Amino acid sequence: MNKTIGMLAHVDSGKTTFAEQLLYHTRSIRSRGRVDHQDTFMDNHEIERTRGITVFAGQAVMQYRESVYYLLDTPGHADFSAEMERALRMMDYAVVLISAVEGIEGHTETIWQLLQEYQIPTFFFINKMDRIGADADRVMQEIQDLLTPDAADFTRYWNLDQHESVSEELQTLLAERDEVLLSAYLDGKVTEEQWEAAMIRMIREGQLYPCMYGSALQDEGITRFLEQLDRLTITDYDAEQPFAGQVYKIGHDSSGTRVTYIKALQGTLRVRDNLTYASSLSSQMMEEKITSIRIYNGEKYQSADYAVAGELFAVTGLTEAGPLTGLGDHTGNRPFQLIPALTSRVNYPSELPIRDVLRIFRELEAEDPSLGVTWEEQLQELHIQVMGAIQLEILEKVLLDRFQVQVTFEPPEILYKETISNSVTGYGHFEPLRHYAEVHLQLEPGARGSGITFRNACHPDQLAVGYQNLVGQHVLEREHHGLLTGAGLTDTVITLLTGRAHNKHTSGGDFREATYRAIRQGLEQADNIVLEPYYHFKIRTELEHMGRIMSDVQQANGTIESPEMTATHCLLTGKVPVATFMNYSAELASFTHGKGMISLTFDGYHPCHNQQEVIERKQYRKEADPLYSSSSIFCAKGQGYSVPWQEAKDHMHA
């Protein structure tokens, strides 16, 4: 039985040490590494060993009894949470580690929300019980209060040393969740096997979350956890179906070969098989041959002739598959929940050709799509999107070690976007000599977080279907600049109303020009809005600090929901702009003396609280953006001439 188990935790909770113990006890490694000794099996990148944190999702394979386990060790630092989210989608089960001293921390809540979003069955391990101040009972209570009331203490409730008996407390807890089981329980007719089967089902359905505790560093509670993990987890992958898989990571080996990491969801894949998928670059369907299959274990791999359902493996031969691309019979994905809210300018050596710099950054973007690499031709500037400053430090080191390129990054700034608040019709015409295309587009406000949506309301009698498809492709193929700050346009529905082509003169690129001009001409008429990223915050602190925090949120232009209070503590939740709150964690820790807990999760884009200030600071000149013209080109007497956007509608042919 193949099982993918993900390891997740707030940074410095002992996750990597815990993974080392699991690998050691399953005889996958001969000796246990330590983070402070820089010799752990999972953190095999030099950056990870030097810093003592997990940056890249590591993979290891171990076998225990009848099951093969694929361990995914994910980053615990919030700056690398996009990497964590990509790995999370591949998991059959998750293990969340929590420090017995620090308890629930901010990033723990972010992890929990993602696990709930993707409905991943979860085990908890309360770690570091050997440290002074460790309190498993307190942390168990925090898990039940702050994460889920369905968490159960399996260290106490299911003692495998005592004839594998399920305690009365656990029996009661299980019976409360199942009417059939409750009836049999009241009649005294439930066997140990039935209790175990009920636990397996409830864990898988998210009705029960086992919690155990111990010390990974001291090797306490590890074998018991492994035993229960093995007995309480099941998978049912079907190797007989046509192959379906999903990409979860892109990498490049030491020779520069592109390596595509895949989770097999069903069927079998063999070397030299052809795989179909939608290109991450153009969305066009691709068919490529698998040239090799690799089973990675840490930084090393073994070649294989085939891979079957449930396995994590890597292939060579795929050139345009990106993270989360569906392969074979698998299609469709939910958008990422964790999205960068910051952008930074790249300072690269002036003697290095920009095409070489862009090639390097495109390679990094293939591995991490959240980087959002953009080249601003007008400004001759390269920009990337990031989660935080630590990520920039790591990128500097990666670029130096891997590509021998010395770069620096400007301090990260807020990544703004733009949208519209009313419906308009945009007109675009492109007719220099021997070219012809005309497009009419309706632009309407879209739902928050919907991005750009294309719809087609054009009749084939007005414009051939092939040209209609071209318009849709051009609407979606690039980011369109807004008029206020030049930020990317989002949350807009663009509908093709009509268009015209010429039998002789319409050629490649004409409809691209007409489409871009129609969008820009529509934006010129619309009421434009600047959007900024917001956090959803959760702050748990002692009552004495509630007034101060509420005042701080108000000054930061945030909103607070009704507080939840106990005799000694309060829980405050709400929304607040990233720009005004991104450094609040340190401030909270200072005045609460480290006792305040804050969780910040991305809450999407909302109208900017200081729009005019941002517009003035950006100093974007819409008429000086050569890539985004709102005028149309017409032809008369054998010569093309420009018509400004205000007059374009009256010159249209359709």
C-alpha cells in the first residue's frame, strides 16, 4: 500500500528531526542526523543545512510492514509557504508537529486552515516534551480550543502495550460520532477490530484527529506514533485505470536536465510512454515521451521502469508541465490559497545580457510559479513577487551558488492590482497597410479573486470562430496594465461582442493588436480602482491588551469582528491591509512579552485604503506606456493613421 505523508509545522517545532527518527526506525537511514549538526537526510540543500530551516519540500521513501511511505518534509517558515502548499496537495495524510512549550503558533493556524481547505486527514504530534516548560495537557487544550474539538489524546486513550485495548474515554468519543456504533456500544457488542475500523474511517473523513506526544530529539514516543500511523491510515489507489497524475514540483539536476516530480493518482506509467497535458506556458495541449523515471530518496534517486498509482516519483522528458499540471486523465485544479503580496526589483550585473538573466529567472519561475517574474520593457527593470524578506535572502544565495550570478533585491513593496467598477465597451481597430482586425469587447467588474474571465457573445456570421478563439487567447495570454498605477488588471469579465476580419489582409498578430487596444480603450472609459492585498488576522492575547490591539487595527485601516472572550483571554479576528500590518507580529510580541499569538493569512485583494497616495507615489504615465496603447490604427489612401481613444468608437467598421 502506497501512502504519502506530509510533515508540517511552525518553524523550529522539530519537524525535520521527527522525520529523521521515522526514517531511522524504518531502517531507511543508518544514523539519525541533527539540524544543529547540519547532517539531516531531508534537508540536503546547503542553504537548509547552514540556516537550520527547511526551504524546499524534501522527499524520502520508507517501508514499514506492508506499506511504502513517501515522506514530504515541508518548509515551516511563512516565507516559503507557497512551497508547502504545493506539496500539501499531494498528501494522503498530514502530520502536524507542535512544540510542547510554545504550543499553537501563528503559522500553525495557517497550516490548519489549508489542511481543512483540502480536506486532508491529520495527525498531531506534540513534540519537545523533554524541554523545561513542556505541557502536553495545555497544548492538547489549545488544539481543541483553537483548531478542532475533534482532537483526541491517543497517547492516553489507546494504549497498544495493554493488549491493544481502546480506553472507555476513546470508546465514548467514537460512539458519539456514529449512531450505529453508539447503538452497538450501548449493547456492549463492539469488538476491538470494529473500534479500530471506526477510527480509520473517522480519521479519513475528518471526524477524528489523533494526538500523540513525545520528543523527537530524545527518541521518545516515535515508535508508538509510527505504529498507530501505520494501523490507522489506508489508501485505495487503482493501478488498473488509465494513468492520471499531477505535478507537484519542478527541479533541475546537476547536469541542468529538467526534472518533473509527479504524484500518480491512478494507473501505471512506463518509460517511453507518451503523456498528454496542458502546457503551463501556453495552455495548449502537449504530448511528450517519458525518457526516464526516477524514485527520489533525499538527494539521491534510483531509476525505475515504471511507476504505479500512489507513488511519488520524477520523470524527464516533459518540457512545459508546471506545478499542479494535470497529466493524462487528470485535469482541473483549485487556485492557490497562499499568494505573494509583495514585489521586489532585481539588481543584476549590468554586463550580463538581460536575455541570460531572464532565462535564469524563468527557470526559477518554472520551479516556483509564485515568483511571477516580469520584465518591464519601458523601465528596463526586472521584478519578482515574493512572500517576504527571508525568501529574497535565499534567492540571492541560490542564484550565486547555482548560476554564479551575483544579484541584490530592492526592499519588497506591496503588490497592487487594478480593476473597474462599471461596465463599458472597448473598441480596438488595427489597420496599417495590408493588415486588418477589429474587436469590440465589453468590460465588466468581476467577483473578487476571479482574475480575468473571458466570455464569447459573438456570432460566427460576424467573425469566424477561429478569430474568436484568437481574441480569447489574447485576452488571457498576458497581464494587462491598469491606468492608475500600471498594476496588473484583475477581477474583470471581458466579453467579445463582435469583430471583423479581412479576407486578404488579416494576418498573424492583427487580432492581438486589436484586442489589446480594445481592452485599453475600454479602461479609458471605465471607473478604475486600485486594489491592495489584505490579511485575515487572528490575534489571541490576554484581556489587558485587547484595547491596545483594537486601536492598532483601527489605525492600520483594518476592521474587527466581535471579540471572543474568556475569563483571561480574548480572540480578535478581522481584515487589515498588508501594507499597514506586515510588521505587526514583532510589535505584538514586544508589548505582550511574547505571550500574544498572531496568525496572518492572505484574504485577497480589496479596494486600496490610500489609493490617491499610491497613485502619486507610483507616478505611472499611461500615455507613455508603449506596450499598452488605447488608440486605434486605421488606413486611408494607402497610409495608416492613429485615432485617439476618445474618437475610436465613431471610426469603427463593425
